[in-house]
Amino acid sequence: DDPRRPFFPRITQMALPPGSVFKTLTAVAAIESGQIDPDAHHHCQGYLDRPDRHRCYIYRHYGVGHGDMDLSDAICRSCNVYFFQAARTIGPGKLVGWADRFGFGRRTGVDLPHENPGQLPTPNARASSSAARWYPGDTLGLAIGQSRLTTTPLQIARMMAVVANDGYLVTPHVVRSISSNESGEFQVSPSHPRRRLTGLREGTLARIREGLAKVVSHPKGTGYKRVRLAEVAIAGKTGTAEVGGSKPDHAWFAGYVPADRPRIAFAVVLEHAGSGGRAAGPVARRFIESLLELGLIQPRQIAKSD
């Protein structure tokens, strides 16, 4: 009877809009399209076309834009306008195509029952109903993890693993082996395949990793104040997924550690908790502190002076 639903397996069955953590995928599609130069600067005035729609968070709250941004800056500061412009340039096909390659809209194959595949909306030129028709605003919304997109926490963690391991889509698993307890009649070691994403050019994910590291390490990064730790370099992305109505937004922080030698990818999502940086970021920080305490990751070596 607990309204928090503590027995609901959220990691595989809860499908929510991912918000700005999905900009990680949009950045990949933008670079791979060949139409976006990651070093070129684009000006953010705080909104795309009109000041009352398609805006950045800082414009909604403070009435200012981000100014000139390249790709890593846009990831670091979570600039909606940059990703709106990128999505408008490359179009929905490339964006949806790369999301499909990363496994969105499909089950990951984890060895747990009743996995939710989430929903990856796709353009359908022949859609007869207005509900199914694809509009330009759908492309813009998808670029920042909104529109009709829903993902599970496990899918987002796997996306971060692909970025961290330089392009391999892994099949997550719980079971390491199955064997009889005494008789020894059977023993099974399940295979856990991974495959290289096709069409991914060398250097693309290095540019994404640069931006994800700046999210936490740069003073203007959205994770700088609440996620950064002196002991270990952290890479990640904040996300605040709008849900509409009177309920607060969903708060996300997803990434991997250590940023310079990745070992563990993760996703934190808090339902209706508000800002990703303010709510999910501190939880991610505590999680990483626990990894350090348990020895699952090692602190970075700090040079000692003579």
C-alpha cells in the first residue's frame, strides 16, 4: 500500500522522459551527421526563435542566454538552444537513427523479467491522426530528451557506458554463472555480448567525453557545485525532465567514473524531485563516495610536493 511503490523494479520497468541527459546522444548524432562542427561557436540568446518558447533554463529564470557556445560548452552548461539548432540542422532522421543504434526503444536484454523497452518516437510521413503526426517541434523536443521519448534508467546507464568504453553496446547482466549446489550435474556461464556500434567515427566519443567531464569539473558546469569530488574525476550529465501539469519535474544525473579511466557507468533518477543538478546530483555524489569507500574505484593520485 506504500504510495512510493518500493517493490516496483524501476531500473528496468520505469520508463520516463530522460530530459537533458539525452543531449549526450544528440551530441553524437550532431557530430556524426557531418553537418555540425563541434568547434564552431553558436550564439545562445536564451531562446531559439521566440522568447516565450524553446528556451534555456537560465533564460526562463534569469532572462539571459549562454552566449557563444561550442559543443563541449553546450554539454557542460546544458544549453537547450544549441541542441535545438543542431537538431533543426540535422533533422529527425539522423537523431532517431543514432538513438536506435544506442538501443533506445528496445529492451537491453538484461537477464531480468518484464523489461520495459521504453518508447523512441519516429517520424511517420503517412500518419493519418494528429496524435501520430511528426511536427518540427517533435524534433526539437527529442533533441533535449522530451517529446514522446521515454527511457529506463538502465538504458541511460548503458548509453553512458557506450560513451565511456568508446563505442561498444553492452548487454547488461545480473547472473554471472548458474551451477548445481552439490551434484555438479550442470554449470552454465551465460555469455554477455557486446558489439561495436556501426558507423561510429574515431574521435566522436572523445569529444563527448570532453563535454561530460566539463559538466563536473568546469566552474560553469551544471554538476560543478553538487557533484564534484576532489578524490576522483567524474563525468556526467544533469537532466531535468518536464512532465507537465502540476507535478514537479523528474531529476536525472547520469555518467561514469573515473572520468579519465572509466570503470562504472550509472544513472540516478528521482521521480518528481525537480532539478537534476540540485536533486539527483548530490545523490550521484554520495553514490560515488560509496564506490570509493568500498574500493570499487580508486582515488586519483595527487602529486606530493618535495
